[in-house]
Amino acid sequence: MSRSKNMGTTKTGRIEAPGRGMACMMGGGLLLTMNDGLVKWVSGDYQVGQILAFRGAAALILIAGVLLWRGEFNILQVKYPKAQLIRAVLMIASTFLFVNGLRRMPLAETIAIAFVGPIFVTALAPVILSERVGWRRWAAVLVGFAGVIVILRPGGGELNWAALLPAGAALCGASRDLLTRGISHGEASGTTLFYSTLGVALAGAVMMPFGWQTPAVGDLGLFALAGLLLSVAHFLHIETFRFAEAAVVAPFKYSSLLWAMVIGFLIWGDIPDSRTLLGAALLVGSGLYIFHREGRQSVRLST
């Protein structure tokens, strides 16, 4: 009896396990980057509304199938409807801005600009969530952001206006992540995933009639795969904030840039230059330092 009760509490409660949170963030980043690559692949042929609607529908079918298989229909019960609505709106805005950025900019560059998000998270976490952010965490996050600047610094020119799209997506995403952390103590991850995905799919359906293009059968398969990758990635990211404070795991979003470099090389043959490699080294170094600090603090707390 007590074991069943504890298992039920685990689904909707917080577990302070920074290592798990970091792993979920990095794994989710890999799947999300693969999804971004697929979206960029088809974004030249379809308008944003179609992409959001088809991908969201595929994700909802997957989620519904899992619910039917496991019989967890209680996951549709919402404890924080207002917060879920706000999170869905932030998700819609972030997705819309980011997909538009992918249409206009290279994959790695779009993802890199979006990595101003951890700066937003670190700055807002003490205000919104009352989380303590020490100077070492600030330093590590800023070093990681410096890595992004090294990669993005244009050679004699300035970033065009399209750079504002992923930057705006980052601000919306940071606000969404902080809200996720705030409700994670009482809301199941599946509940948050379902309603956010539903919101994005409905928003895409509203925009879909404007500029409709009949999709090819092969592209429908790509949309289905993108929906699968997206739903699993967002589930991992939601779980991230159940395991660790927002400011702790925020720097590990930078790992997506490394995934983007690998995917770019394997699919398009892009080879990172020395500036990109230097920036990547700064990103990895900042993440490893955060992991090292959290490991030492966990040892102190357990002794």
C-alpha cells in the first residue's frame, strides 16, 4: 500500500536529482535538434501553420496511444488550468518564432542565437521562483554564452533582423521553463505535455488554411517522425525541471548546439571552423563545471 502511494507521489512530485535533470536536458536537446533538422528540411515547401498542425497532430496521436495503452486517463485532469494555459501560449509563441527563424537562417546559427535563453532563466529564476543563483553558476552560464558569441560573431557584418526570431523564442522558452518548474510539484509531466502540444496543434490548425500546400506522402512521414521526436523531447525537458532547479540545468541547453554541428556534418557535410570549435569548447566547459559543482554539493548534503 505504502509503495503504491509513493509511486503515485513520484509522478507529480519533485525529486532533487541534478544529474538526472542534466541527462534529461541533454537527451531532450538531441531529439529536439533532430526535430529542428526535419522541420528545416520541409519548411521551404510548407507554411508555418501546416508544420505546427501536422507535427502537433502526430505528437497527439502518439500521446493518446500511450494513454490508451497505460490507461492513465487521469492525466487529463489539470490542477493548474491558468498556468497550463499560459504555458501553452508561451509554447505557441516560442514555436512560431523559432520555426520562422529556421526558415530564414542556418540550423546551427538559429539554435545558437536561441541560447540566450539560459541567461534569461538565470536572471529570472531568483525573482520568479526564489531560487538562489550563486556567482559560480552565473560565471559558468556567462562563459557558455560567450561561447555562443564566439560562434556567432559575424566577420565584418551584423546579424540581420531574422536573428530577433530565435531570440524572441528564447525569451518565451525561458518563461515557459520557469513556469514548468513552478507547477512541477503538483502537475504530472504527461498533463503538461498533452495540453501544451494540443495548444500548438490548434494554433497551427487556425493558421493552416492560409497558404495551404497539399503534402506529399513522404512528407507526411517526416511530419510524423518530427511529432514523435518533439513529444519525447518535451517530455524529457518537462521531467528536467522535476529533478533540478531551473538555473542548474539551463546551461545544458547548450548541448543542442553540439548536436546541431554533428547533424549538420552528417547530413549537409558542414565542417565547423576554428571559431565554432572554440565556442563549442566554452559551451562544454561551462556545462561540465556546473555538473562538477552540483556533484560536490550533493556529496556535502548527503554527509
